Amino acid sequence: MMTWMKVSEAFGAQPGTRLTIKGWVRTTRESKAEGGLCFVGVSDGTCFDPIQVIARGGGDGALANFDAVKHLTTGCSVEVDGTLVASPAKGQAVEIAADAVRVIGTVENPDTYPVSNKRHTFEYLREVAHLRVRTNTFGAVARLRHCLSMAIHEFFDKRGFYYVHTPIVTGSDCEGAGQMFRVSTLDMANPPRGADGKVDFGQDFYGKESHLTVSGQLNVETHCCALSRVYTFGPTFRAENSNTSRHLSEFWMIEPEVAFCDLMGDSVLAEDFIKHLIDAALTRRGDDMKFFDERIEKGLIERLRHVLETPFRRLPYTEAVAILEKSGKTFEYPVKWGTDLQSEHERYLTEEHFKQPVILMNYPKQIKAFYMRLNDTGTDNAPGQTVAAMDVLVPKIGEIIGGSQREERLDVLDSRIVEMGLNPKDYWWYRDLRRYGTVPHAGFGLGFERAMMFLTGMQNIRDVIPFPRAPRQCDF
RNA sequence: UCCCCGAUAGCUCAAUGGUAGAGCGAGCGGCUGUUAACCGCUAGGUUCCAGGUUCGAGUCCUGGUCGGGGAGCCA
């Protein structure tokens, strides 16, 4: 009786096992020896390596359709019945001696098959995103992405966090994180207009303007202030015209929120979280990580082990500015207390000065969001007022996490809202959390794709998400 | 959005303003328990698009489209 096994299972089975595997041809090689041999590498995506299938054209195990098997090319789908045997040749420990190879789907023109068995650039493969997952690299990326997704839920579940499904469509355009995509069912060519000539969104689907969310944070805070420990993990949309290797207009974000927690507790959670992801990747996807280490970024595993074993460096923003001023480096943009650090400054700190992840804390209030908790005057001997915000910087990627302790004092929150030129009325339900049993709480946001880049060594964010969306890029 | 670079065979890239080339991939044959295989032969082109300069444009000029790197915004 043949057992249909995943290729990953077949590699672990005993020689002599009779089995069936089903998958796609990666490579074929032919030999005239022993009455005709055909070596077919078959992958079903369950592990990094394809398994080698031996088809014979003569002798005892001759296949009736050997001629068809000889004409298999990369991309064909097959079902193989056979026996797992120890391989007599180098290159693989085991292989499958085939009794039958059923050709399920052929490739209609091998000459133009987009992901033929050769090296392709990532730029090219982006144009064939529906097929690129059949390659070594994108198969590994897909498996690791799944592995990390599961590890994220597991991390929070084990710590008593509840997974909250925050909305994708939002009626508030006050989430405060940049340009938003409009959601509307109005006739764009001929929208209803009010007496003032402006578009009347009162007639739109929700009776008001609505957009895709840019953050689940404000919503998740409501559940934090009832369930204590919560997190979201979902898609996020930013309509910024960002054309970089680190930005997407649709990306996935993990946002935990913890009640009765301050900024230091928040930073400990962030550090534990990143380390858990590294551990999960290394222990559960060793095959894929080995590939990333050898072919994508030399020294990746060593770099991640170092991060895993070293405590993150915590550093007040004010001290970071002092370090940068004393560094002797000439930066394109000058360092000045009260302004945001530039990419070059962050890179210097995490890649050159400390050579490890750095958590910068307590930023000047004028460069951070209204909901971040105002620190006492004199915190860190800063020359101005600061808020309890943190950014986690990692080598190669830069900012991977942004978080803060939230302002739980209603009067302070209100004055900050007004100070930023916002209207407290727009935040009525957010303010209610401070009116009814307010508590100190804190949280952060981690860009999932940036974590993927950090863990794989992939250099373009469009290559760590199955179907990237970016300005002028919405194919597939 | 700003700065820089690029677009030629299925893919990666050559080609002084003067007949369009190679490697890989593909097809056929040879050799081999093969595995980045190797050897031979063959096929494969609207040189991104629209204008312009020129006797002549892949090459020079203008505009556009798309892609890459960097910056800003951020996760």
C-alpha cells in the first residue's frame, strides 16, 4: 500500500518505505547508462530540498512512459510511486526509485517558462509573482513567513494576551499616521455635492468619510483597558508615496498593548518578542535559514545568534544625540536635540557604535504623536520636554519597532490634542478610556515585513510579502 | 515627491553613430549514477513607447512609461 507523503516526511522515512509523492519538477538530468536513467528533482514546497526521483528506461524497474518522463521540464507536475532507497551517489542521502511517474500537468512551452531552472533576479521574479514561490528563495520566504506568523500568536498566547480583530475600515481619519486610502461607494465621476459644492459624504456608504486603517492601536487600546493584555496582527494601509525598499502601501503589523505597564515594561516585551522570533526561525526552519545564510546574507545566522544572546542596549534619546555629536562623524544632516534622527544617525548607532539592537527611549515631545505619555520635566536631563516613546533599531533594517507608554491622564491628553491642532471631539471614545477607570498602559507596533527582512537578510521588502502593493504596483 | 542609474533573445548582459552578439535557459544529438554536469548542432530580436537630429540611431536629443539604488515619510 502506497502512502502519500509530503517530501519533508519522505526525507525522514526509513529506506525501503513504499510511498507516493506529489509535486512539481525542479530539475531533470538524463543518462544513457543502465538502459536509460532519468533523475528528476521534485518539490512539493514542504521543505527546502527537492527529493530526487530515479526513473529507469530499461531493466527491472523500466517505466512504460519513460519517454514522457525524459521530456519532463522544470515546472511540470507529477505523482510518483516508488521506494525510498539510500542513494548510491553523492548529493543526497536518500532518493526514490520510481515504479510509476504520472505526468499530471506539462509546461506548454519550456522555452518561455518564466521560472526556468536558472538564476533569476528578484526584480524579474516580482513580475511573475504568481510563479516565483516555486523558486528556492521565495519558497523559503513563504515557509518562514508562515513559521513566524504562528510563532507570533504562540508568543502572545503563552503570555496571556488575547488576539483582537481590529477593523480594516475606519471612520476616523485621526489615527495620526499619515495618508490614508479612501473607502467609498460614491460615483467618482459624479459624486453628490452639498450646498457648499463639496462632496457630500453623508450620502456615502457609512454616512461619513471612511478609510482603510493605518493602525489598529487606538482600537486595541479599548480592549487593553478591559482584557489587560491584547494584540492585533493584521493588514495596515498607508497611502504615502514611498518608493523605497523598506515601504509597502499594504503591510502587516503586530501591535500588542498592555495595561498597568510602563515604557520599560514595554521595551522588555519588545526585546523578548524579537528574540522569540529569532529562536523560532532558527529552531523550526533550519533548512530555509541555512539557505538564507549561505545565499542571501553571509553570516546571517551568526548575526541573529548574536542578537539572541546579547541584551538590547537601552539608551535615552538625549544620550544618543550626545553620542552622535561626539562621534566625530560628519553626517549629511546635522544632529540636533529636538529633531528626529535620520536614517544615517540610526544606522551609525546600531551598526557602528553599538553593533547590536538599540532601544532609543524618551523622545522630544514635538516629534512624537499626541497619545504618547508626557514625561516629568528633567527626565534624562533632557533640555526639553520628552514623551515615553521608544524606537527599536536593528542593524541593516533600521527602525523595526515603534512604541510608547500611552497618556492615561485626561487633562494632559486633552492639552496635547489641542497643542497638536487636533479636535478632542474626534477622539471622544478614546478619551472615554481616560474618563472611566483609566490605567497606565503601553504598547508597540512591529512591521511584520521588516521583521521578515531582518530574519532572512532579504534586502527588498517587496520580496518578503507574497503580493506586494506599493505606488503603481498592484498586480496579481 | 526629490537626486542618481538603467531598459537589447525566455533570463543575465555585450555591441566607437555604419550588417544584432555571448553566456545561461530551450529543442535535437553525443557522453555520463547524474546533481551549477560536460561536448556538438539548431532555433530564438518591433533593441520599452512617442517624437526629433542624421545619408544612416540599440547608440545622440526631447517627452513619457516601467524598474533599481539613495533620501524624505514611517513600520
